[in-house]
Amino acid sequence: MIELAALMFLLVVVFTVVTLAGALLKLVFWAILLPFKFLLGVLLLPLLLLKAAVAGLALLVVAPLAALLLFGVALVTLAALVVPLLPMLCLALLVWVVVRAATRPVVVA
């Protein structure tokens, strides 16, 4: 049983060492590549601004079309919900007409 505990301890130690070595390697690569990252960011800043401008123009074109599409979908959905209720509406209108015709108007004296 003690061998199992020793093996688990050894595995934890190896995992810790490998993790720390990976973190150290990542830190070294980050420190070496950081100036290149800054330089690339400065060089690509005009392209980023151009991308933002093109996306803004595309939004100006697409937004009204999307609004029209959304309005059309809402209209079709409303029609799909109302059309099955039309027979009930006709029946209610018929009952209303019959009740209105059967009652006498109230005369206020």
C-alpha cells in the first residue's frame, strides 16, 4: 500500500515539474516574441481601421434589409396565428348580429 502512495507522490511531483517547465517555456517565448507582437500590431493598425470602416458600411446596407426581413417574418407569423381563428371570428360576429337584432334599443326619456 505504501508503494501506491509513493507512486502517486512521484506522479504528482513529475506533473508539477512538467507544468512548471511548460510555464517557464511559455514565459520565455512570450518575452522573446513580445516586441514582434507590438511591431505587427502597429503595422496592421491601418488594416484594422479599414476593416472597421468596411464593416460599418456593410452594417448601413444590411441593417435596413434585416429590419424589412424581420417585419415580413413577423407579418407571416401573425397571419399564421390569425388565419386558423377566422371561423371563430365569423361565428362570434354572427352571434353578435343576432343578439343585436333581437334586443330593442334602450330609449332614455
